[in-house]
Amino acid sequence: MRIILHIWRQRNAGEKGRMVRYELPNVSEHMSFLEMLDVLNEELTMKGEEPVAFDHDCREGICGMCGAMVNGIAHGPLPGTTLCQLHMRHFKDGDELYLEPWRARAFPVVKDLVVDRSAFDRIIAAGGFISVATGSAPDGNAIPVQKESAENSMDAAACIGCGACVAMCPNASASLFLGAKIAHLGLLPQGQPERESRAVAMVAQANRELFGSCTNIGECEAVCPKDIKLEVIARMNRDFIRAKCGVG
Ligand code: FES
């Protein structure tokens, strides 16, 4: 099928970007979205032009590296799907696709579709961990965990930190990411000692990184490729309020 692409091209963080039109006349419906971009890049390279820079690694929907806005939707039109798991069979002959990088002040553009998401790393470094005394590994069942807590924690731990939630949020809020990381540790017994200080430290770091605030719009949940639910934001807010006010 024939696909027309309009792709954000920006040489580096300091230069202005612009949309550039490309046409691919022979896209197979079996290709993944990133394979379609590979084909484009092969053609550009053959012509001596600069290939389109885009992030990717596992191409299996587990690493969180890929991501771009496709016609204004983070990771494209298929719910619960990363860009690398999106296949061209979901588009039709003659479709025009507009590809842009994540847009957020905390995610500056590095080049073309690649943005700097190291703000997420700094948020994790601020508190997204459990402090443990080193030593030999404890028995797997030494600390009992309630089934419901274990399941909710695992659901939150599915967050791959891709940044789609930020990109889709009109406030560029990182609340879904923060909530997921805080919930997956705070729901487990091992996460209790640092539960409140973790929420305070991670929220403070998110504010320093200039992410916006959550106003319950829900675009983040709608585009999350791992179906993280808004409930994690409520959990984060409860932990934060309890830490600050002693109630919650
Ligand atoms: S490349 Fe790893 S999630 Fe898409």
C-alpha cells in the first residue's frame, strides 16, 4: 500500500524543526510501524540523505524506548500498543500519517523523533527504589503478600516509562508514570518503610523537572500502552497527603 508520511525533522536541540513529506509506495501490511520507518531510512540513506532518527530497542513492547505521536495520538491509533507493536495492517492505502516527537518541556527534542527522557531517570533516582540491607537472597515466600496487593502491584509495575502519558497530557503531567512507580513499590510490604518519603521525593523531583500537574483529564490512561489505570494517581495522592498532613 501507499503511505504518505509527514515527519518532524529537527537536526538538533538548538535548531528549528519542520515537517517533511515522504512517500512510500510499497508498504507491506505485515510490516511493523518501525519496519516501515526502516524502509524509509534505507531509501534516504541510498539517496545520501540523513535518515530519520527515532528511538527503539526491544521492538517487543517491553523496553519503553519507542514512541512518537502518530496523527496526534501517542503510539498511534491502536489502544494498549507501543509504536513498535503497531502494524501497518491497521492503516489503509493512501493514508497520510503525521509523525512528531513527544511534546513536553521536560522532554526536549534531541533529534527528529528522539526526545531526552532522562527526567524520568532522575525521578526514579529520587525515590523509586526500596532500600535493603545487602546479604544473601531471602526465601521467596518469607514475606507473605496479599493476592490483591500483589496483583495491583504487578499491574502498576507494567509501566515501561515510555513517556506517552506525558506527551498526551495537555498539562504534560507525569502523574501516571509517577503513580505507577509509587504504587508498585508502595503496595508491597517491602515498600512500606519508605512509602511516604518516596512519594514526597518523587513528586518534588517531577516538579523540578517542570512536568505539569494532573487535572484528571485521563488522556494518559487512554494512550498508555500498558493500560496503567488512573487509580495509581489516587494512590500517589493519598501517600503524598499522608506524608504531608498525617492523614489520607
Ligand atoms: S522498542 Fe521497546 S517498547 Fe518499543
